[in-house]
Amino acid sequence: MYPNVAPMSARLNLTTRKSLLFALAAERLSTFYEHGQWLTEAQGATLAASWLARHDLSLPHAERKAFSALSDALARELAGTLSREAGLYTAHEMMEALSPNYVSDIALDLMDECERRLREAELAE
């Protein structure tokens, strides 16, 4: 590594970290409602790596696993507190909100929840 170049993980500001956590939780919730099963931690870490690569970013494997576990907890909590119909709607809203052109009040509230969880887990940097 060049001494004057910051590692890519340093570029992951709070907004990017919230977006990553949100995207992982959306994928997990959507997969649960579509296929009736939860992604494993390893699958979540792989999804994190793919998401990061699409944005020309990276994180160490340990941090990707932490994001995977955090997104799993969020998605399971949502599924456990919502009716099936509300869960399907929430998953749909989250997946739609992955597009920057889609605005959703539910997604905005969940982004705030992602920030709260990142701060609690000390992953907000």
C-alpha cells in the first residue's frame, strides 16, 4: 500500500455504512419472504463484499461478518414484529428504496434504525 493513500475502508463514512446495512437487511428480509429461509452469516458477508465491490469499496472480512450479523438481527426482528402482509410490504419498500430515485418513509425510518444499530455496535466510524 502506498503511504499517502488511505485504505478503501476509511472511505466508508456513516452514510455508506448505513446504506450497506440497509441493503443487507433488505436482501435478507426479501429472501426470507420469497424463499422461506434466512441467509447464513457467510452468505451475508458475501453479499456485503458484492455490494462494496459495486461501489468500488472494501472492508476486511471481519467487518463484513459484523455487518452480516447486524443485518440478520435487524431483518429477523422486523419479520418477528410484523404480520406476513406487513413484512412483505416492508421488504418490497426496502428493495425499491435501494434505487436512489425511490423515496419511502418506511425506508427513511429504517435507515435511522440502521444508524442507531451501527452506533450501538460501534461500527459507525
